[in-house]
Amino acid sequence: MAKNTSTTSKTDIAHPARKEVVRASIKSVFEPKSIAVIGAGRSRMTIGREILHNLIEYEFNGMVFPVNPSARVIHSMKCYRSVLEIPDEVELAVICVPKQLVPQAIDDCGRKEVKAIILITAGFSETGPKGKELEDHVFRLIRQYGMRMIGPNCMGVINTAPSVRMDATFAGTLPLEGPIGFLSQSGALGVAILERSRDMNLGLASFVSLGNKTDVSVDDVLEYWRDDDRTQLVLLYLESFGDPYKFSRLAREIVKKKPIIAVKSGRSAAGARAATSHTASLAGMDVAADALFDAAGVLRVDTVEELFDYAQAFAHQPIPRGNRVAIISNGGGPAILATDAVARLGLQVATFSDKTVASLRELLAEEASITNPLDMIASADHESYRQVLDAMLEDEGVDAVIILFVQPITIDARLVARAVVEVAAKQRELCKPVLCCFMGRDDELSGIRILREANLPVYIFPEAAARALAAMNRYRDIRKRPEGVVRHFDDVDKMQVARVFDKAMQEGRERLTCTEVRTVLEAYRFPWAPMVYVTEPKDLGRAGETIGYPVAMKVASPQIIHKSDVGGVLLDLRSEGELLAAYAKIKDRIQRLPEKVTEWGVIIQRMIEGGREMVMGSTFDPLFGPLIMVGLGGIYVEILKDITFHMVPLTDAAAAEVLRSLRGFPILQGVRGEPPIHMETIVELLGRLSQLITEFPVIREMDINPFVAFPERERCMAVDARITVKL
């Protein structure tokens, strides 16, 4: 299976009663009843001292034990020389001693029967081979004693639950309580995240900085959050994955109830190698992570700033029931920007009801625009915003509202903000999110703090508000999309395909011949345009008669990847004479190539006229395994790049979804009176392709390009394809 090709993480090492151990120990990380701070210091601004201070200042609901062999008292608390001297049970140990002392500290914790460790100390695998060796030693100790560990090289863990109140980090900002579970693989970024969250009045259920992920992984934390009722929104800053298939499975479970928003840094290096197919060339753009997130229903953002933009909306606003948006503004420019963004992002500018229009005419100045976007002009005061917002929320044709405000010198922004807050209080009952954009100043007089304290999202520019709302709309669709089924096709000939691949690998060939490619695809019941392979000019006439004129001629050589690039494709040939002339042209062009082509022939193939050209294929990512690709095809596929990737196995519902995600999907549906292509055939063939690359992970790259799709099933067929294998 495909997932056997992915890298196995340390957390997947066999362990007795693995599932039960994970549940118990992860709970010990987030909900300990007692904590030892090993390396607690006396001096302010040292990590050990700040962690101890944060535990006390945040009023941890449990026992705290400072551990330092050189001190008797720290922070007015009795200090112990070793964790072994503590007379009470210790459930969690936070270790922040120098790296050379870490193994002894962990060994002491194991003998003390500590359940979990947060290893703050840096200087491990992130520093090179020697650090990696020390980290492996630490991991073996953790496994030896059956403990679990966050880190090393991490910032710590926070749990704001009133029954716990644990801030086991060295951040200078104490967190607010709220619905967000925030995971960061970067400790340094974690400090900024906590400060930014407080500034934006975004409360956390919990926060975890994973560091090097030596033991506890992203998947372990997701399992905890999946079952945690306090966590209603998951935010992730990721630099790498462990087991992408486990992540995908967990994420699919979670997003049915709670959104997951992720920013993924560290672009994949998989695309850096030379690509020999359209599919692989197009896959060199971090598409593996995109495919994983799409399959799992995770909303991916490009920046941490955008992560917070989304978080504002998701944390406190209801998911809209539809995509119809009302835009309220006191200026024409911002209203136009918002309208353009709404339309570009797939949302719909709402049409107001007659009742709403009539009430607006009574409320607003004669110069105001009553259509959507609603421009109330600069004289609109807080009462105008109050009454208009109330009318928008009551309109059954409106699913969400974006409020824009640019402060004139004559209007008090704080009054406008309070008016918005009062009316927006009803939005949860109506399931109509209200997003605000207060442009200009950001100070006490701007009203922004009033809005944030009322849990209303506030943006600087209209486009950010529209993006956040579009993400909420997409999440609604994600929750509604069907699971689908992975079809298994019993009519395929696996033995025949296995023989083809075995022969190629025995001969040391990465690329299959055109005949072998056709054999593989036909064994999985892909329809193929009739063709004959010819190596001698004397056989051309017979080949033309066998196929039936008009025909196409294509060069076929393992040394030539893209036939059109070397002038190796000639079309609409209607006689033996034209075939001979075409053969001579191709021969001349091959002889002029810089590199000598030693083995070649031509394919005579029936001309396929009309239809819509598509591309299907697969590529292999070292971490994510095989990815399936589909899009609009032909010779311009790498220029248009209207393609999408997906992880395998592919369900029938996912196959239909990836087709709908193409920009050119309307072309497949039919434009200007054209009938739609036979979608059921394409969905079935994508399922067959998924089964092929799952059952034969030896496939490295595959292109079926073009595949010509027609309204009639029997006319749909592959015209050209290539396959390479991993030796």
C-alpha cells in the first residue's frame, strides 16, 4: 500500500498497549496534577526561573517543585537537589538544564516514575550529528521508562482550563482563556504567537511548542484535541510532517466538528530533482502538502498573519449558512475593494429584499447607494450603522455581513464600534457572521479595541475580511462533502502489469516503451486510441490501412520525452505518400538533434478530432508517497497549470471534487451550447488510476496526456502516455 512508502516516525515504534499509553501520557502533558521544574533558577530572565514564575503567576492548580542542586529555596519555595528527593508524586517534569545534564535528569525522572516530560533544552539534532546522537540517547531513555516527551528545543505547554491553569513556558505574556488549540513547531515563533493572540483578544484552550518532535508528534496532539471539548478551533504552524496518512485520517475526523487552519513552511525539496514528465514537473511546487491538506479538509494559509486573520473569524463567529454577503461602508473605494474580493473569492454579493430596500431608503441620506455594496457616504454616524446592520441581519437573503468604516473627523469611531457590538450580538442566533474592517488609525480612539473585546474580528483592509469569510464558507462546504468510497476494480489484470514492470527492471530501464505503457493501461481498462508501432518505412502503408485514414504520426523513442518539442508529431495524414513524407521529416529532425538518438520508431495512430483534452498522471513524493494528478491537458499543460493533485487512494467523491476544483471545469461541463463530457467515465478512470499506482508503488511518474474526453463514454480515450519506474 502507498502508506508503507512514507517515513516511519519514532512514535510509531512498537510499544505495549500503545494506544492506552498515548492517551494517559498526553493527558499528563496537558493536565498534570504536579510539576517539577528541573533546572529552576534564582536569577530573573533565566529560562528555569521564568517557567517557575509563570506556573505560579498563572496560578497552576497543582503542586510545583523547584529542582536545583545548588539552591535550598527558589521563589520562596523549598527547592530539591534532585527529583528523586521530592516526597510527593511528580506527574510532569519540565527540564531546562544544560544539554549534557539532560540524560541524568531523564534517568532520575524515570526512576521517580514521572509520566511525562517537557524538555526545553536545545542543542540536539538541530545542531548536527553529535546533537542527533544525544537526542537518540534521550529517546531511548524515554522509551525505556515508558514516559512521553515534548521537545527537545521547545518553548513549553499551556493549558488555560480553570481546573488546570498551567503556563509551563518561558513566554513573557500570560495567555487568555478561549477556544483555540495552537500548535507551533517553532519555539521562537511561539513567543510571538502568544503575544499576538493576547493583543487580538484571542483566547487559547491550550498551546504546545513541539520543538524537535523526538517523541510526541503533531498527530499525538491532534488526538488529544479531537476529544477535548474546550478546543473548538485548531491552529497549526508546521515545518514538517511525520506520518502524513495518520495526520490526514485524524484531521478528517476533527474537521467534521472543528476547523483546522495551518500554515506550512519549508517548501518541499522533492521537486528539485530533474522531472521527466509533466506530472513531476508540475509537482515541484509544494503540491504534496497542498494535496494532504485538501484531502484532510485542512484550511491552508501562506502566512502567520493570514492564520490570525482566519482565527479571528473562526474563533468567535458562527459558520455562515450560505455565501451571500452584504457589504456596509461609509466610502465608495473600500466598498469596491470589498466587492471585488468577495466576487473573486467565490462569494456572492447578496441582493436585498424589497422590505430591506424600503427601510434603507427611510434610514439613509438621499445621496447614499441603496444597492449592495451599501455606501452610506461619509456622514453616516453610529446610529446609521446600528440601523443598517440590524436591517442586514434581518434580511433572509443575507448570510454574512462585512462592515467597512473609514473615520471622518466628525464621527466618533468608538460610538460606531459600540453600535456594531450591540447589534451584532444577535448574529450567533441567526448564524450570520459579522466581520469588521476599521481602516486608518489603530489606537484608543479607533474603536478597534471595543470590537475585539466583544469578540468581533477586525481587519485593516477589506480583502483580509473577505478572505476570512471565504474560508468560513469553504469550511462549511468541507463539513458537508460526502465521504465517498474507494472503488476496487476486479476486472484488472495485475499479473500482466507485474510482468511488464519486472521486465523493465530486469533490463535496468526506467522508462517503459510505448507498447508496454499501452499494455499497462489497457490491463486497467483504460480506453486507448488504436495505434501501430512501425520501425521500417515499408510498413507505413499497411499501418495506415489497418488504422484507417486520417492518422497521426508520432516519434517513439526512450530518449525523447516530449515529442512535440522535437517536431516529432505530424497530424492529419491521409495516404501512404503522406506517411512516407512525414517519416522522412521526422527522421531528418531526429538526425539534427544535439544528442544522437540510437533507438526510435513511429506510432501510427487514429486521428481523434474534437473532444476536450485532459491530463491524468501520478508522481511519487519521498514523504507523502504517490500523488494522483488531473487537469486540462495537451501541449500547453505546463503553461496553463490548470491541474490539481490528490493523495491516494482516491474516493469517488474526491475524484468528482478534484474535477470541480479545476479553473477549466466549466469547459468540461460545456460552454456555448456544447454538451458536458461524460464525467462518470473520468471519475471511474481516476479511481482505476488510483488503484494502479497504489497496487504498483514501483511507478515513479506517469502521464496520460492527452486523454480526450467526449460526451459519449465510448469515444473517451487516451491518445498518449508515458510511465517511468523506480529502479
